[in-house]
Amino acid sequence: MHIQDSHWSSASALATGGGTPIAAAGNGRGDSARSTPLRVDAQRNLEHVLRAAREVFGELGYGAPMEDVARRARVGVGTVYRRFPSKDVLVRRIAEEETSRLTDQARAALGQEDEPWSALSRFLRTSVASGAGRLLPPHILRVGVAEEQTGSAAGDEARVPQQRSQPGGGELRLVPDQGAPAPQDDAGAAALLEVVGQLVERARAAGELRTDVSVADVLLVIATAAPSLPDAAQQAAASARLLDILLEGLRSRPA
């Protein structure tokens, strides 16, 4: 998927309020008074749309239609498209925000934990508890695998873990990365991979992490340890239990 720069620039202006029709400022107080409610209402709509998009994409994946986002936000689909000219732009916005959040969590763990294993496990627990895996941009997983694995057959379809809700309950399965944000000029993804790489290298050098564990493996743990379940309590318990098991699998064992 390719997102045109012109679309992204337009969406950036719209998302920040630059594309909101505002009455031209005048010397009288009337113009200012009339413009303020428009800006407040537009900002509220934007917040509703972004919150709904995070929920919908978290539950159904990035392939979910814009109509689902609009229904969750309780606005018309036209309102969503006024803020984000295409679905690609909205997906990119959510993915970039999630990548930034994960990077901040990794940096916090790196800076606040002296013990390498404690830093890595703190990052994983914080990320999984926040539900980050349900919005982890699939192309980041693909980039991680591409950087650390060689010898794969040319032309193989990239497959990444992504959640899909099915009738009767949540399900985690491998799906093609359709609807995923494109990694073009993605400094955010590079920053995330770099700081997670530091966590991995520190734990490996301390002998606490299996030598065959890669950055891609750590990101896969985040993606797979956050299943989407209908009950919040069940989801939290399942995530915590699954993460405990996965962390044990990452640790090195005495020879």
C-alpha cells in the first residue's frame, strides 16, 4: 500500500485543525466568538474518531472499514473523511501514534531499570498491558524479520500476526498484511527497532536472554500476548498468563 505525500500532507493539516473552515479573523469580537465553537467541535470530533479508530482497528485489524469507525465514533462517515481524506491516512496516523507510544515505553524501561532482564520484561509487560499488540503496525514486524532472517524464498507472501474478532469470541491468527501502513520514510519504526534492539542486546550480553532471540521475536511477543477478548477481565488475565509463559521461553537456561 502506498500513501501519496499529497494525501498525507492534506491529512496532517486536517488532523491538526488546519483544514477546518474558520471564519476570517476580524477586529470585532463577533468573528472570534463565532470561530471558537467551530474549533472546539472539530477537535471533539477528531478525538472521537481517533478513539473509535483505535478501538475498531484493535478489535478487527487495520482492514476494518471506515464505516465501522464512524459508527463507533457516533458520527457520519463523511465527518471521518473530512478529517482523514482516505483510510490510508487514518491507518497511518493510528500506527504512528502506536509506534511512538511503544518507543516511549521501551526508552522508559531502558532508562529506569538497571538490570537488563528487568528492563526487557518491564517493557513487554507495559506494552502488553496497554494493548499495544493489537495496534502494532504489521510492517514493523515484517521489517524486523527481514533484517534478522536470510535465505527466505523470493516472492513469499509476508505474513504477520494480527487480531481478528470472530462471532463468538476473539481469535488470534496469521493473516496477510492487507490494510497495513506502508513503511515509507518511517523514522518512527526505525526508532522503535533501535531502542528495542538495545534492550535485547543488554539482556543477551548479561546471559539472561536466549542467544537466538531477536528483536523481531520480542515484537512478536507483544503482538501475540494481547488477544482481543469480549470480557475485559478475561482479556487481562489471558494476556498476563500468556506473557508469563512467553517470558519463560525467552530466558536463557544454564547448560
